[in-house]
Amino acid sequence: ELKVEQNPLFLSMQEGKNYTIYCNYSTTSDRLYWYRQDPGKSLESLFVLLSNGAVKQEGRLMASLDTKARLSTLHITAAVHDLSATYFCAVDMDSSYKLIFGSGTRLLVRP
Amino acid sequence: EAGVVQSPRYKIIEKKQPVAFWCNPISGHNTLYWYLQNLGQGPELLIRYENEEAVDDSQLPKDRFSAERLKGVDSTLKIQPAELGDSAVYLCASSLTGTGVGEQFFGPGTRLTVL
């Protein structure tokens, strides 16, 4: 059974600081997705990572994928309050388009 | 381009009552998903359709849940009878599979409260 673990589950950080969220998964997969969810809202697609070594960047967020280590990271650079949200990684099980989500990382960026 | 549309947005019912949720996917998307999201957790897949066919319903509690996707477009998810533990957000998503990307786009969800 594929398991997806995120850490930390909760992150409180100051504006301007850098931090990394980690997503580990238990079986082989070449597709990993990052989503953002604001309170009471739906999930917004951030990044699609489709191969080993893939790196995607958008604004202050950068995501990477290491399929050999079964690890993806979401790096936050110079955080701002608008980044406060819950971030989920999701792994495609057996390239079947069945996504297994992590529990999410709740990010709070403090002034 | 319009996103995934769901209705209703909120629903409050008493236990043992039936309830139905409706989803209209992004135009042209052949694959439709229903997820359940409990508070503080990630979404969990209930059922996946490719066109009209349910290709993965292994996580759907079939004793009380049913779903259909007529004509391969809109979909309805039904619960009958609802139980207290069914209180959650029900999310619909769609994607264009076969292209290798498989990015799923989510609707706003239906928040169900069972009293």
C-alpha cells in the first residue's frame, strides 16, 4: 500500500525566512503533484513533477522530485503572509492517475 | 475557461436521510473523480470515471454510496442513508488523461453536515 508522509505537519515561520516541506512516499512513482488549499476553499494545483530530478519554480516556491529517494521537497524562499495555507503533496499510484495525498502541511507565515 | 462546478456548496441533513451531490467537470476532460476530505486530512479517492465507465470504485462504500456519470460528462454522488460519520467535504475533480500529465483540477466541494 502506498503511503505518503509530509513533514512538518504544521509550520509557523516569520516573513522573510526560508523553509522546506518534505514529502516522502513508500513505493515507486514518477508523478508527484503539489496542491495548495486555503481555509474553506478547494485545492489549487501548484506543481506537476513527472520525472526524476524535475524542478519547478513559481514565485517564492520551488518544488523538486527525487524518485530514487522517493522524496519531494517544496522550498519556500523569503516567505510572505500570502503563502499561509495548507500544502498537500500527492503521489500517482502506479501511474494510474489514482492520487494518494499526504496529510498536508499547514503553513502560517507571521509578520 | 470555467472550472469544475459543484452543487450544492453546503448541505445539512439528519442521519438516515438521503443526499446527492452534483459535479460538472471542465469541458473536454474525460476523467472525473470524487474525493472525500475529512477535516485536517488530505482528500481520499472514492471513485474514478473514465468517460462513462467507473474504473476504480474500490474505496466507495457501496452499501450506502452510489455514483453515476451519464453521457460521460456530469456526475452525481449519492448517499443513502447518511450516517453521522459521513460529515465531510466531498470534492469533485477532473483531468485529461492519456496525455501523460494527469493533472487534476478540483471543484469547490460540497460540505456535508449530518446531524
